[in-house]
Amino acid sequence: MTDTPESPSQDARGNGGTGLKSDRVSGLVLLALAGWIIWLNREFPVGTLADPGPGYVPLLLAVGLGAIGLLVALFGGDSEPLRDIRWTEARRALVILIACGVLTFALERIGYRLSVFAFLVFFLGVIERKKPLPMLLVATGFSLVSFYVVADLLGVPLPRGPWGF
């Protein structure tokens, strides 16, 4: 009997191409996140379309996220298997996640503007290694303009810190 070429359903190792695909896992994670948000949202009144309650928009967003996750999980499958993905940026992602956590704790203690400025200096200067002048201009501008728009124009209270800034 002669050797036959690999069938399209087999991968390079001769496996049947089975295994979890990264996009399907992503879709299932989104679906689980949406379910968790819906479960947390049960404490808030949803209201009606004419008179929405505080749980209305989070519920809509969670249902939309769940629908997208379900579509990705059902119709995904063209990506590489999860076991073949190399996590080359995992360390960088972990540093960014830790920086976001530090920002969360710093907001109440030193205020929005200083916290966001420090975060952007760290993110743009240390992680992204941008030039100092543009980095400082972006960090200063974003922290001041975003505070003005959200706190002053929209009236959303943001933490000012112990120095009133």
C-alpha cells in the first residue's frame, strides 16, 4: 500500500486537527463574562424601555457581549489551536494589568488628574518608550482635558485627592 497525502482535516503532526481553537475559547470567555455581568446586575432594577432603571444599560451591554461571544464561539474555528499559541507578550500584558490596578488604588488617594498623569507617564514612557516631550504633553493634556470634560462639562464627580487637584 502506498502512502497517501495528508487529508485536509489533519494537522502537520497527523492529528485530526482537534483541540480548542483560540477564537472559540475567546468566544466562550466573552459568553462567561456576559453571564457573570448579568448575574451581578440582578441586584439593580432594570425598569422598562420608557423608564429604564440603573440596571438597564449594563444588562443590554452584557446581552450584546454574550451574543457576540456566542457567535464567535459557534462560527469561529479558523484560528490556530490554543496549545500552539506563543504568549510572547504575556509579561507586558501582566505589567499593564498591574499598572491598571495601581491606578485604581491611586485614584482616591492622589486624585484623578495626578493618577492618570502618572499612569500615562509610566505607560508611554516606560512601557512604550516614547520620546519625553510628546509623552509629557500627551500625559498632561489627557489628564487635564479628560477631567474637564467628564467632571466639569458632564458633571460626573471624579476624585480630586488631598490637595484638591
